[in-house]
Amino acid sequence: MALVKYGGGVTQISGSIGGQTHARNRYGNYIRAKTKPINPKSTEQSICRSVFTELSYRWAQILTAAQRTAWNLYGSSVAMKNKLGETVFMTGYNHYLRSNANLRRRGETLVDAGPTIFELPEKDPTLSIVASATWPFFTMTFDDTMAWVHEDNAWLWILEGRPQNPQREFFGGPYLGLKDKHGEVAVPITSPETFSSQHVISEGQKIWLQFRISRADGRMSEPWEVNTIVVA
């Protein structure tokens, strides 16, 4: 991995060009060799391709013109951040896919009507994880007063990275599998909550998990990551 300092002209690059991947961490910009997935036809990738194929068909053939217009209005009204930290506005089609992909994977009812609240759901900055090498593996402490907890058809989506050495400071994925916690009006969940690991984990390893919150109207938060060291 090479560190890079940009001058005049190109001031920032993120992503892959040729055989190089450009990225940035808290120590600055760096370049590493681009790597290819070991198995481009893994079960996880096959599931994702199937989900996006179905959602693309629904966007073109099932949604009404009014529903597509509503998603496009939502997209043009909600600011997002790209890999460079710049403000961008995604298309309604992109939002429809990102909002419904996890719902389809879980077999839940899809949200075809575009959101009418033009803001992303809040992340939970208090969320923390304790990982254990024995069941239940993960114990999650979170803010159980947040709106999604008390809303039917709202979700906290959880993706898990493969175990890493404890000295590793950065993890860019892949995040695999899909865990969830659902909101409910009648009997809301309370903190803490537990869930199992999708990998064999051992004491001393470092685990990254990625979280997103989705609301009943289809709005999906930007992702955030939490890491922890596995205890006995």
C-alpha cells in the first residue's frame, strides 16, 4: 500500500482505475493493488443480483408513473454523501433499490410509494457491540427511544464483516449476510438485544459490523460501522 499526497490538478480520487484502488483513511490518501473477488458467483452475490434484477423490473413495469415521480422527487430533495464526502443527489430509481433490497431479501412487503418526508432517518450514535466467542455472540446496546423502534415495518439492518486480526485499524468490507431487528408499536424491543454471528469467531479477533435504519415509508439511513474485539 502506497501513501499519496495530491497537489494541483487532481485533489482527490476514490475507487479503482486500472489495477489500482484509490482510497482515504484518517492518515491520508493511499493506493493499493486492486483485488478481485475469490468467487464472483458466490451465494451472496447471486442473491444480490437476483434482488436487484427483480427490483429493476418492478421499477420499470410495476410501479405507476406517479410512484416513480414520487421517488424521483425524494431523490432530488435528499442530499447524500459520495465516497469523496461530496454532497450528491441520487435518482429515485437508486433510492427505490437501496430502500427495498433488504426487504426483498427478508421476504417483507416492498415499499412502492415514494417517501413524502424529504430527509434520511437518523443513525444511532450510541449503538455499541460486545462480541463473545460463546453464544449469543453479539450483545447490542442501542437507543431504544428512537422512532424506528416504536414503528411497525421499520428495521435496523445488520451486516457482518469477516473476523480480522486485532491490530487491524481499517476495514472496507465485504460485509456479508443479513441480520435485522424490527420496530413494533405494540411491544417495542428494548436495549440490549442479542444476535448470532454468521462466522466462527474466536477470542481476540476484531469484528466490524455495518448498520442501517429503514423506516416504514421506505427511507433508508446512510450506513455506519461499529467494531469490537471478541472476548471469551
